[in-house]
Amino acid sequence: MFVTECIVIFIINAFTLIGFARNPAMRKRTTYLIINLTVADLLVGAVTGPLEIKYTYQVEPKQVFSWRKFCILTFGMLFPVLSLLSLSLISLERLHASLYPCRHCLIGNWVYFKVIICCWLLA
């Protein structure tokens, strides 16, 4: 069941990215955060899901530090946190657009790119 869920998450987000890539009218300032969310969700289905499936049911006798475990835990938590941060950014951007529509029109593309980069670094 988990494998099917990961495959469906990956396929749906891949189709969404293909739709954004094929239609230049959809690549606007207001959809940059949605594209970022789609990439984060795609990585959840492609990386985090399989890692969780593989290492959830694996029993290890000793709890010793290893770089392998560290990397698995890091990538296992990075993309879900990134997905939640992207959802939060979308809601804040929509709130700003609703409260200050005139100021929102003056925001440049560079602001969105900086916000997306900060979101990835923060995750």
C-alpha cells in the first residue's frame, strides 16, 4: 500500500510539472510557489517514501552513529518539511495578495526566487 502511495504521489506531481513546463502561460509569478510545492511533493514521493518503506521495518541491534543513518534521517525529513514550508509560503503569499493587492502587484520575480531559496535552506 505504501509503495502504491509513493508511485501515485510521484506520477501526479510529475504530470503537474510537465503541465507547467509545456504551458508557458502557467509560469507566472504567482505560480512559482506552487511549482516549488510540486517539486517538494515529487521528492517526497520519490525519496522520502521509499526510504521510509525500506528503513521503517528494519531492526538494528545497536544504536550507533553512522553517516549512512544520518543521511537517511536527513533526507527522510528534509522533503516533508520543505513541503510544509512551501504550503505555508503559499498561504502567506495569498494573504498578502488579499490584504494588500496594490503592493502585491509591485513585487518582483526576484522576491519569489529569494523566498524559495530561503525555504530550501531553512528546511
